[in-house]
Amino acid sequence: MGDKRSQIIKALKESKGAPVSGEELGLSLGVSRTMIWKYIKSLQAAGYEIDSSPKKGYILKAVPQLLYPEEVQMGLKTTLLGKKIHYFEELSSTNNTAKQIALSEEEGTLVIAEIQKGGRGRLGREWVSPLGGIWVSIILKPGVPLRHASRLTLVAGLAVANVMRDLGLDARIKWPNDVRILERKVCGILTEAKAEVDRVDYVILGIGINVNMDLKDIPEPLREGSTTLKVELGKHVGRVAFLQDLLFELEQQYIRFKTQPFSQILNDWMALSDTIGREVKVTTPSRIIEGKAVGVTSDGALVVKKADKTTEEVIAGRCIYARTK
Ligand code: BT5
């Protein structure tokens, strides 16, 4: 079904507003005109504005502003990421759904939801996910040792920041997983891995990006520290194109991750991070580490130089900047 629908959308888009007859579509897709009509009805129900005149044929007037697989995959330049997409209007959490299917899926498969009702941050925190954002989980099978899985958080942060910077935004990365614009969070990343005997079976890379929401869509206590691409750019951002660019950039970085020394990605990450050089307070479930962030190890741990001049590495935790640089 999905495939035929995509072919119809493609044909209608390519005709650039000229009508395409049901007969023509039926012939090229190898189905009856009645079937074509049924597909058209289902596309209309999904929000595609398609005019139909019995004599001339079908004309595509407008595509819905949703992340339909047909739209995301059309013109997608990747070879791995997004070849298969599980799409939902609403889910609890794309990471949860991705985990349920990960073992039987090929790497690169995506789970996308327009709205998450139980979007998750780290350590049981909530991720606010109304309509207008990009809430996506990517199933990866890098075959690396478990301790290297956290590197993928840095890989994803770098890719997200790069794509935002291409839009002219000063996106920076706050260790370990926030992408921020002028110190306001625009994206969060949740990496979850399953491993047996040290090798990862899969990694779920969950990426949440505030794209076309207004600040009022983010509840009050978070609003002050949050932003969206629409707010920063002062205009609506095409989510499909943004996701396509992100998947392409992420794939490039993932290939680098698999084939090059990690130090290269780390260098790029550090150049875009605003954490290094700052006074930080990192809270982990068991302790609080305060001092100056002086670096990141190859496994993504933050290196903190404490007041007593000793250094400590923190692999995961919540980082707060104590004061500005
Ligand atoms: C994160 O956690 O930043 C990871 C967020 C990952 C979300 C994606 S969406 C697709 C996939 N499916 C999921 O269920 N999750 C992933 P953390 O560093 O723990 O930050 C969470 C904190 O960010 C919250 O406690 C809030 O303070 C703040 N926050 C929540 N929603 C936000 C939003 N939409 N924009 C900005 N900040 C937000």
C-alpha cells in the first residue's frame, strides 16, 4: 500500500500541476483505475489535497505538513538511514517502540511520531513532544563494545548542530546531549543500547527537535530554557526537508564513526561544544562533581578539574553551568 501511494504522489508531483489521468496511473502502477481511485481517497484522507476531474484526471494541490514516510523518503539522499520508516501520528515514546522491534529490524530503520504522550529524557525525565517537532528514533547496529555506545550521543549531537548551523543558527552542544541556541535547548538526544557479552545488539538513537512549535507549546517551567527553530528563525521550517538533511548528515557522521578514529569526531564535537572551559556542576545519581570542564574522553565522559586540582571523569550526569565563561 505504502509503495503504491508513494508512486502516485511521485507521479503527481512530477507532473507539476498538470492533470494525470487515472488510466495513465493505473497502467504505470499495474493496477485498475478503481484501485487508483481508492489510493487517491486514502491520500486525501491523509491530508493530501488532490483535485479530481473525471475527464482530465488528478492534480496535486498541496501536501500535508506531516512526516509521512512517502514524503521523507522522496528525495532522501541516504543509503542506510530511513530506508524503512515506521510512522505514527501518536505514540508513547518512539524509543520504546523502536526497542520493541529493534532485534528484527535492519539498522537504519526509523520510528517517527508526530506526537509523543510519554516522550522520555534521561533518567526518567520527561520530554515534551507536541505536534510540530521531530520525534524520531533510529535503530543502529554498529557492533561496537557497549562502552562505545555513548559515543553515538556525541555523533548525533554533532550532526544536529551541523544541520542547524547550515540554517545560519549558532547551535552549540552542551555535554552530553543538548543542542542549544543562545543557551536555550532546542534538541535532546537519548541513546539507549542493548548488549550481550559486551557487544551491542542494537543502539536506539532517540532525537527530539523543537521545530515549528511556539514557546507557548512548551510548559511554563521549561519555557525559559527552551527554544524552537521557528522561534529562532522567525519562520516556519519545513520539517521534511530538515529531517532529510539531518538523516544525511547523521549518516555521514555515522560512517566516520565506523571507519575513522573517534578523535576526529571528538575534535569537531569539542569545537561546537560550549561546555569545555566552563565551571560546571555535574549531578549523577550518586554524587555531585564541581569544577572546570577541561575535556571529553574518547568514550564521551566529561573531564572535570576540581578545586583541589585533581581531575575526574563523569560518564553520565546532568550538567549545569556554574557561571559564564
Ligand atoms: C534529553 O534528556 O534531552 C533527551 C530527550 C530525547 C527525546 C527524544 S524524542 C524521540 C525519542 N523518544 C523519546 O521518548 N525520547 C527521544 P535530558 O537531558 O534528560 O533532558 C530532559 C529535560 O529537558 C527535561 O527534564 C526538561 O527540563 C527539558 N525538556 C523537556 N522537554 C523539552 C523540550 N521539548 N524542549 C526543551 N527542553 C525540554
